[in-house]
Amino acid sequence: MRNICMISQSPYPFDPRVRRQAEKLASAGFEVDILCLPLEDEPETEKFGERITAYRVLKKNTGQESIKKYLWVSATFFISGFLKLQKLNRIRKYRLIQIHNMPEVHVFTTVLQKMKGIPVLLDIHDLTPELLTSKWNNLFSRVVKPLTIFFEKISCRFSDHIITVTEGCKEILANRSTTADKITLILNTANTSTFPLFKERIFKNISKHAKLLYHGTVAERFGLHIIIDAMPLVLQRIPDSVLHVYGKYDADYKLFLEQKISELKLENNVFLEGARTHEELYEIMKDSDIEVVPYLNNEYMNLSLSTKVFECAASGLPIIATRLKTLGETFDNKAVKYVNDGDPVDFSDKIVEMCSNPFEREQMVLNAYNAITRISGDVMEERYLNLVEKMTGLLRIKPEVIAVENMSING
């Protein structure tokens, strides 16, 4: 049996990190079951290729925008996930169970498997205490922050190994909840097979109809209101410019953005689109001029390293972003055009500057692409697969053997 289970309180296949890891495991001959949330009107069970199966353990995703909704979804997901895991494990006999946070307490759904010696891998995408206060900066979130630190500690101690996304996150976890030797760093770099370099991109002066793009989570901490405030200034200098926003929305924040778009009379220039698959996003990126990343500068966002920046760097889309600590340490000024935090005037100036200087855009694309060579998705996926092999005691199957297996299955 080469079966691995992942548990993720997010929809599959829309979490890029979960998808990349599942596909890497499948390419190495592992069978991957993913216990996850539905997006909307999705089947309870769905196959992705021959070796990946998503099990939506809740019938409906009620949203997680407020802290009360988030806690309710977490509690019901925990119970449903625990029951589903027990049922599946009797049949599938998993060799490894991987938990994707938030929340990391879902590691305790594996308590019976852990007692039987099945290794548990905890993947910390986000530091819950920092994200909690960033996302819901109110008295309640500040009161419960010590509790989230406690849960982080016991979850890390329960797990056999931990992986996380940035050096900053690793340092905090090592000081607060575990030891450095128990943590492996797996950056959120892009899958270059899904986001290959678009070599046909033409760099020319853009004097009208600049095509701006944002893709990813749409919530207040990601600062979309800043770029919308910048759009009237951009339109004064580059007429007919448009901003397309693709992603999963915080419902209240989406209403706020819609009101702002209406007040600024930007209905023909700013479009709030829904979530798209990676393949669809790549095609959209090929047809865009610049990706905007207007994240707010706060404790949590300074620890983050945007997946979308890696996807743009891999595919060759120029980037304008708020200067944040981890992002700035990864990409210098020659790879990303940085703007002042929360400053729509500076954002508009930098957009116009990039549009009017095609040579600079081309050089920044090349520099960003070169910057990810040593930390590419291929490198990180190989690091991840090596860790899984070590924890399971199972070696990967060669691609040609998998091809023969698939021919037998199809035949």
C-alpha cells in the first residue's frame, strides 16, 4: 500500500500548495486521498487523474469570514474529518497522514492512527496566532491569541515532523513551539509545469488600456482597496486601463470593494471575478501586463511569501508589490517594483512608470525568473518528496513504471 491521506480545511484543488504536493506524490506513484471542504455544488467524492481523490467531508462550505463562522467550520470539519479518516483508513491503510493548517489542531484527528505508528506530518501554511490578529483585529482575537499559541505548541509536539513556508515562520516556530531540527522549509514556489515562462511576451510602451491583474485570496489584509483607490489616478494618465481580480472573497470585504468601485465610477475598469483553476490563471496571466500585489504591511503579512509572486516570476509577468520583509529578502528592487505601504498615489506612479518603460519591465521579468532558479517549485517539490520517502520508508516509483501501471488500469 502506497496510500497517503491529506486533511485540509480548504477547497481542493484551489489551494495551490495542497495541489502541488498531491500531484508530486501522485507522479511518484503514491495514492493520495484529500479530506477537504467543498467550494460550491461539488460532488462529495471526486477523482483527479488516476491517483488523487478528494473527499468533501462537509456538505456545504458556509464561509469562514467571521471568527465565529471560522470556529464553527473548524469544529464541524474536525468531527467529520475524524470520522471519515477512520472509515477510509480501515480500507486504505495509510502510510502517512499530512495535516494542512489552519487550524493545526486537526492533527488530533489522527490520534488513533498515531497510536498505531502511522507518522503525522504537519504543514503550517500560516502562523495562526499572527494571522488571527491580522484577519480579525478585535478584542476577542487578542484574548484568544494565547490559546492559539498553546494549540500550536501541542500540535507541533504531537506531530512527527513539521514543514512550513518561510524562514521567518520557521524561526518563530523554533523559538515558540518546537525545535529547528523538527522543521523542514518548503517554500510556496510555483509549479513550473503549470506556470512555464511565457517567452512570447511582447514588451512595448503602454499608453492606453493597461491590463492589470490580481489573483489570490481577496480579504482586507491583501489591500485590494489600495489599488482600486489608485485606479482613477492611473486612468488619468493611461486611459481605458482595467484591473481584473480573480480569487476567493471575504464576503464583507467584497461588498466594501463593490461600493468603492461604484463610488469611484470604476464599473467599466475594475472587475471582481471568481476563482479560477491554475491552468485558467496561466492563460489570463499571459494576456495581462502587470500583476499588482498591494498587501498591507503588518506582522503577519511580513512573514508571508506570496504564492502569486512566485507564479508571476515563473511565468514572466512583471510585478508591482508592497515592500514586505520576507518578499524583499527573496526578490530585490531589480526583480520587483516596490511601493510604499497603503499609498495609492505611489502605486499609480509605479504602474505608469512600468507601463512607459518596456525595457525595465523586461529586465525585471528576467531578474525575477533568475531569482527563483535555486528555490523553484521543482526544487521544493523534490525536497518535499524526499521527506515523505524518509517518513514512509517508501521510495518513489519511476515514471515509466507508473505509465505501465496506468496502461494496465485503462486496459
